Amino acid sequence: MISRKAKFIEGAKKGIPITFGYIPMGIGYAAIAIKAGMCPLETVAMSVFVYAGAGQFIAASMVLSSASIMAIVLTNFVVNLRYFVMSTCVLNQVEDSNLPLNILAAHTTVDESFAMFSLSQDSSIWVYLGIAIIAWLSWIFGAAIGVVVLDLLPVIVTNSFNISLYALFVAILVPAVKENRQVAALVVITAVLNIILSQFLGNWALIVSTLVGAAVGMYIVDDEYVLSGDA
């Protein structure tokens, strides 16, 4: 019988490819957070306690634009609703788990660790934690590197990290847009709606346009595409 330690190490090895993307993304997040006025401790602490990937980029960007705390919290709640579904799927699949491990697994669930575990043949909670924790630590490490080295880098280099958020969304959207015209139309509708509403609602426009876009998507995106797992 394979030990828990061996399963955890097995999962950590599977999660190594995630670290190659997360470390530079963590540096990019730190660049935006520091520019928004967050101190190094706050910047790294958000990666430890929030750990929301794109949600952290959004929060830091909203801080930079002087958004209210309520707007930041609600925006992240809406944007990160998918993690409720992912965590439920993981916890329904894993074996040999308990409440403390479930809490840790839920906290460290992100798109990449969920996708990697979905492809795994082993449903042990320790394999999942190996994947998820190595990804989490690499994100924290990237943020820590960012707060240390950003002051040492030329301005042109630090400014280039600010496009990380856009690169992240492009990487997420392009595969789905290429495969399904309805998804492409939904992206355009939501983007245009956000631009229009931002003239009247400010930072609340992202929340409203996301909710409206999700509602529209329920009617224009085929159920077969969603159920196939490609969405």
C-alpha cells in the first residue's frame, strides 16, 4: 500500500508544470499590488489567505482605481463562484479525507490544480493536496519574489508585469472562443456591456456585466458544450 507521503510527493510532481506559470504570474500580481499601494506583507498575505489567481489581480487593480471594499469583495465573490463547484467536485471524488483536509483542499482549489487532478487516475486526497499545495506555494513564492525584486528592476520591466492580468484572461478565453461561436458572442456581449456600464456604475460595472453575461450565457450557450467539460 502506497503511503500518504508517497502519494503527496506523487501529486507534487504532477503539479510542477503549474509552478512554471504561477511564479511569473505571482510576480505580475505583486507588481500591480505594490503599484496600488499595498505593502509587501499585505501583498504576500493576500496570496496566502486569499489565493484567488485572477481574483487577486482584479482586487489589486480595483484598489489602484480606489474602489470601495464592498465592490472589491462582491466582484471577487462573483468572479470566483466557480471555485464552489470545483471544490465540490474534488471533495466528491477524493478518498480517505476528513474535515481539516477538506478545508485545506477547498482553500487551495484553483483552475489548474482542479484540471490536473481531474486527469489523475488516483483519487487520494493526498495526491490532490500534493498538486494543489505545490501550486499554492509557487504562487506565494512568485509574490514574494515580486515584492523583493521589483524595486531593483528597470521601470520598463516592472511596467510590463502589469499586462499579466490581460494575458491570463486571454489564455483562459481563447481556447473556448475558438471552439464555440456562442461563447465568443457571449464574451463580446459581456465586454461591451462592461464598457457601457462603467460610464455609469464605475467599479460596480464588472459585477453587473458578469452577472448579466452569465444569465445570457444560460440561454445562448449549448448545454452539450457545457456538459462536455470544454466550457
